[in-house]
Amino acid sequence: FEFKARFNAESRTYRYYFCRRGMDLAAMRTAASFLVGAHDYRNFCKMDVTNVKNFRRAIRAVDIIECQPDDSSRDAMCYLRVHGTAFLWHQIRCIASVLFMVGLRQEQPEIVKDLLDIAK
């Protein structure tokens, strides 16, 4: 048996670092909570319909973490941590982009629910 990280891993965890820059972390956490579970994430990836037929993935946890919780400065570092079984092409980048729009108050947290509802 030869182990291949890409194909044999049972789960993956990504960290996406960012500067707070005045973002509303509470709103981002609310939006992130809607991502947890098994969903069709086609609206959170670059479409690769030639190679991908199933866009369902399971995200087990999503957290917005402050690197130094006591640092309330505008430029404090934070990171998005996403833990799941597998991910689509650019899924983490797309999730981060949507959460940043929520954090910047350009979208409401419920935008995540709308994007997960592929019947709309």
C-alpha cells in the first residue's frame, strides 16, 4: 500500500491568513457557521464540469481565529480555518472571499445560505 496524501487523506484542514482591517469578525463567524455540514458547494468553487460531477462536500468545522486575541488593532492578524473531508478547486479561496465581503459589511451573513441553495 502506497500512501498518497491527495487521495488517501480522510480529512484536510486549511488555514487562510488575513489582516482584520476593521472587518466584523462576529458577522464572519455567523456566516461561516452556515458552511458546516454536507452541502453542494458549486457556488463556492471554480467550476470544473469536465472533471467534477459531484459538488457535494462535507465541512466539519469553520473558525475565524484571531492570532493574538488581545490585539484589537486594525491590522491584527487572523485566520480562517476550514476542516473537511475534501474540497473543490478554489473552494477555500471562494469561501474566504464571501466571508471577507460579510466582514466588510458588503453582504449579510445569510448570503452563505443563499449560495448553498442551488435550487434558487
